[in-house]
Amino acid sequence: HVQVVESGGGLAQPGGSLRLSCVASGNIFGINTMRWHRQAPGKERELVAGMTSVENTEYSTSVKGRFFISRDNAKNAVYLQMNSLKPDGTAVYYCNVGNVSPSEGVVDVWGQGTLVAVPS
């Protein structure tokens, strides 16, 4: 069983910054992709940023150049540095990791989310 816990959310002013953290623990065999998603009120969940074990990164167009994803493999952790925040960044941010199980293949594990609020 693998748990994923996000932290670092909160209130930020427009133009401000926040750094989200996500740590996976439990029965971890190996993590390939680590991603951040977000879900704004009344909208579908969307991918914000992702990183594979070879440190290839991807970003949504709306955050590219402002958000930066990084990971610490030794800690099974992934981070999201969010700069120049805008009100449309208000959402619950979810961490998702792919745990590579010898018996099950890649198993996606999601955290409970952390709320980021950027008032207009």
C-alpha cells in the first residue's frame, strides 16, 4: 500500500509564489512518473506538470514559464514551485505518482489534494 501526501497549499496574492510538496511512502518499488494536477471549482481536473524518472518534464501551456516541477528520488518526493500566481490558479492541487509494482505493473496513486487560493 502506497500513500501520497501533499502539502504547501494556502492563500497567495496575485503575483506571489507558493511551493507545493508531495511525498510518497509505503510499499514503493520504484516510481516512474510524478505529476501535479489541479481541479478548479466547476472544472475538470487537468494536468499541470509532470516529470519522469529521466527528468523529462512537461507543463500545461497555462503555467509554462511560471511553474517548475522537481523531484528528489531519495525522498520519493516531488515539488511544484509556482511563481507569478494568478486568480485562475485557484484550485485543489493533486499529486499523482506511478508506482512500478513487479506484479501489477504501473499503479497510479493519488493524494488527497492541497488547496491553493489566489484572490482576484
